[in-house]
Amino acid sequence: CAVDQGRIVGIASFRTPSDGPADTVTLFQFHVDSGRWRSGIGTALHAACVEQWRTDGRRTAVLEVHTGNERAQRFYARQGWTPDPLRPADEGGHHLGLRYTVTGE
């Protein structure tokens, strides 16, 4: 969670799926209060996630984003996410799979 003056302004939720590779984590939720968009909270929250993934020995993160959510897609692209070649969007589908490589920085 990202907290400002006692108020939650951002949240991320992720886990390692039981049916997937042990070194891969799935980002299920990533939200920043709309009044705080473009303030750096999302970038800081994402960096905290990456640090935890690195600490946990994860090499890859995956997520699904709605195809119509271009703002989120741009955010993820700025953070280094790319289209997931293992989960291409279905024709007419509503979700786009993205992949992030966790580096050992």
C-alpha cells in the first residue's frame, strides 16, 4: 500500500500462482487514487513491488490489463512491461497479457 497522511492512496496485490512457474509472480491489482495520478505514487509503488519480487527470487512478473485501458498500458510500458508472447490477446478479447523481467539490480 502507498499511504499519504494516514490515507491509502495506492495498492498493489500480487502472488505466485500454484499452477505456474515458481519464479513467476502475477500482479493482480494495481491502483492509485485517480486524484493522485501522475504524482509518482504509481512509480514508487511499482518499484516497491519489483524490490519485493527481487528479494523473493522472482524472475518474471505477468499481468492482464483491459485492452481499452490505454492509460494503464502506457504506465506499464514506462515501467518496462512488454506484451507477453506466451499470452497473446485473443481476437476481440478484452485483456492484454504483459510481462516484466525482474533484473538483479
